[in-house]
Amino acid sequence: MKIISPLGMHARPASELVKMLRGCSSKVTFSFRGKQADASSMLSLLSLGLKCGSEVDVSAEGPDEFDVLAEVEEFILHMDK
Amino acid sequence: MRVCGCKGVSKGRAEGPVFIARRSCMPSGNGDVASNSESCDPQAEKRTFEEAAKAVADELHGLSVKSGIDVTSAGLFSAHEEMARDPALHDSVCAYIDGKRLRAEEAVSGACADFCARLEALDDPYMSGRSADVTDVCNRIRERITGRGAGVFGALKEPSIVMAKEFFPSDFAKMDFSFVRGLVSCRGGYTSHASIMARSRHIPAAVGLSPEDLDKISNGDTVFLDGGSGEVAICPDETAKAALEAVPSHAVGDENSGYDDGFVNAGSVEDVERAISEGAEGIGLFRTEFIFLHSEGGFPSEDNQVSVYSRAAKACCGKPLVIRTLDIGGDKQLPYFKLPAEPNPFLGMRGIRLSLGSMSDCFKTQVRAIIRAYSSFPNIAVMFPMIVSTKEFEAAKATLSGCVEDLSGEGLEFVSKEPISTGCMIETPAAVLLADELASEADFFSVGTNDLTQYLQAADRGNPEMDGIYSSGTEALKRALDMIFKAASDHGIRCRICGEIKPE
């Protein structure tokens, strides 16, 4: 999945994403350049250093994994819009 | 009523309600893990952290809601709220508590540093800048744990007898002294910092209270303290109080700090003002640690230090002011500059060792500030602590002359043509044995008998069990002083004693 927001994954969207995922039952993991981040942790997400154009792998594991993945995809597409 | 027999360390009597400084667990002498990690209950520390983090997150949530249409602030507070709730932060803090047996606030510092390092390592100024947010949130949590920056002493709001298991030098930066009628602690001895502070401020104090007795005392209990006899009466009735007051309070130790020439020690500009107004002939030791301990948000700036030293020198009205460069390490730690834990801090990085080592920038700033103050106030002299070799003393002097050169190059003009008088502290056995060589390098000696006795006797001066061994050191100290004075007079330099112990 590609980050298209010109500001990258900065503090505000990261905190929104964390809040959004709090309602789900699946564990979401972001992987980027060999580093992995638990998407329930804003600090871990920020530590990945995702910029505009970064290609990130998103995986979800749990009962609602498909729905969650779709939501994350939607979120990243519309981040900062 | 119960009377506890303690050891009086600062004479005078005081009565008032008790204020007990109970801490989450006891930090050891060097403010870190090492010696008394046993007393830290990891479960309790984790709970302390969880509660503080939740309170901070809720508070930030409230701020975010209150910001309303101010979208920028609302977004910021909301992001900070998420950081306070961040599971990775919680995991990291708990790992520090479990793994290193740290106190909650220390674990937060550790975790905070890790996250900041990770963010700063990113090749992106925006992301690196987020480390400031992490620091801010962690500071909020830490302050919540320790009680709003002032720590446990923030709640000290009425004149009280302050009690603690142990007082630490940094405590005195956090206490409002107008509310301190007396000090009582379990740990500590006649020459521990709290006792010296108490005497310099004429506050009655006693040490050696048993921890069991401390546990039985409640905040607000009335206490009668005699800092001379060391009697601490809990909830005394009127007859008992009258009886206690009838006994003359006996003097403890030597009030004039061992100087025979009217010089005294000082740790602040106020101390200097008081001493000079009471007739002191000069300040033989101006401690600079308290400037650094009081400094919020990191090291005091050069300008800030110039102002303090100049005010102190001015308060001396032309009488000598001997400024000792920063002597931290040992039992003295700065809240914003954590030194690594050491098994034997008194035998580790302290005084000039730090100044010539990891704190050389801070040392240079201080030396520049002292020289700038000296340029207008030639009654200032400088001395270096914890010297063990001529090499160290020469290195410190080299820094000094380098700074003089730089400042002259920057156009600083000196009132006096004489170079600043530069002294060597004699407080280690090595310096005693090398006194002859050091005397040829130094303009004067200043003997720190408290530390010298501690090192001669191999007896921790903060340990009440060592009081006997420590105070029996006068014969050895006397011989050491003979050697020091002989070396000084052979080289025609002045030698002063600035400790509290002085043999006949």
C-alpha cells in the first residue's frame, strides 16, 4: 500500500488510525523496510518514518481481518484529505 | 506521646505538624538502581505508572475537547493523548521496571529516551521533531508520578517538621524553606548534605530515626524536635513539652565550619549575603551545585551563571569569594543529566573527573562564567574539587587559561591585571601525598575535611553506622593536615580548611 498524503504518516493521522483500530478485534501490523509496527501503537507507527511515496505492507489477523484491512486501506487513501 | 532518640545534627528546637516525604520507593544514593533495588516493588511501580499515564491521557483528552474549534490544538492534544495511552510506551516502561528494577519515573525517562532516539534516527526533520512531543508527554507522566515537578514536596504548604527516610541534595531545590521548621531523617550523618544545609540555614535537624518509628508517624502529628540532643517527641503533651524545653539544648559540633579566619561556606547568593551581614571575613567555599540543581530545563547558561557569581561576589563587598567548580557525582545528581549508575559512586565519576570527562562542555561554560564574573569582581578565586594528580590539576588549569584567552580575544577587559587565583581542593589521600607537587602548581589549597576524612577512614559519611569510625579519624586527619600545611608553607601558598571537622 502506498502512502499518498504529501505529509506522510504524521502525528495526527497516526493518532486517528490508532483510535479507529481500537474498535476492531484484529491485530494490524505495518511493515516497512524490514521494520514492523503494531498499528495500535502510535509511537511505533511514527517510528517507521512513513513518508509520501513509501510502500508499506499492511497485514491484519483476527476475526474481522478483512473488514479491518479494507478500513485501513480506505483510511490511508483519504488521509489528510 | 513517644520520644525517639535520634542524633542531633543541627541545633535548635522546633515544634509543628509532621510532613512526611513518602516516595514511591527509595532511590539509592546515586539516584539510580544499584544498591537498594530490593526496596522497589515492580508491581507497585507499574501500577504507579499506569495510573499516572491514564490520568495524563484523560487530562489531555479534556484539553483536546476544550480546544473545540481550535483544530490545531485539539489535534495536538489528541495526538498527545494517544501517546500517553500508547501500548508500546507502556510495554517499554514495564520492561524497564522489570528488567532494570527502576522506579516508575526513571522507567518513563528510559522509555522516552528510546522512542526519541528511534524518531530522531529517521531521516526526516518532521518525524525527528516528534521526539519533542514524546518528551512532553513523558514529562507530564513523570510530573504526575512525582507530584508536579516539586515532587512530594509540592504538598508542603504549611510550616512543618519535614521527615523522610533520607534527604537528597535535589530535595532542597524542591522544598519551600519558609515551610521547613525542622528536618528529621532515618539515613544521614552529621556531614551529610541535608545536615550541612540545615546548619547553614539554622534549621534544627536530627538523623537516625528508625524506619519503624517513621512508619508509625502520620502526617499532621505534632512533633517536638531538639536538634541539639536529637530528641524527637511525637504528639507530646503539655507537661512533656515543658520538661523537654527545660533541658538546655546542647551545641553539636563546631558552628563556624572549621575556619579560624572568619571564612564560611555558602551554597547560594542568599547564604553569602547572610554570612557577610553576620560578619564573615570571606567565603572559603562557594558551592555551585545548587545553581545547577535549581536550574530548570537543563544546565544553567553562561550568562545565568555570570549573574549568580557576580551577585555573590558583589554581596561579599570586596571580601574573598572562592568558587568551587561543579562537584556532582558521589551523592549529588542533577535531575536533567543522568550519570550512569555506579556500584561505588564516591569512588567513581565525580568532581573534576566529570569536568575533564563527559561534562567538559559544561565545565568550560562554568569556567567562562567565573572568568567573566572575575573580570569585574577581582575578589573571586576559583578552585577545583577531587584532584588526585598534578596532571588533573594542570588539565583544569589549561581549560581555565584557554577560556581566559578566548574571552580576551572576544574583547573582555579585566579590572585587575592579576590572573584569577586558582586553588586545589585537597580532599583525597592521593592529593595529601602529592601536596608538595600540587603546591607548586596551585595558588592556594583548600582542604575538604569531610571528604578527606571519609576517604582516609574508608567510611561512608552518610551511613550512621559509620559515625564512630568516621569521627575517630581525627588523628589520621591531623597528620594529613600536617603534611598539607607543610607543603603549602614550603611553597608559600595559603591553605584553608573548608570542612566541618577540624582537629584541635
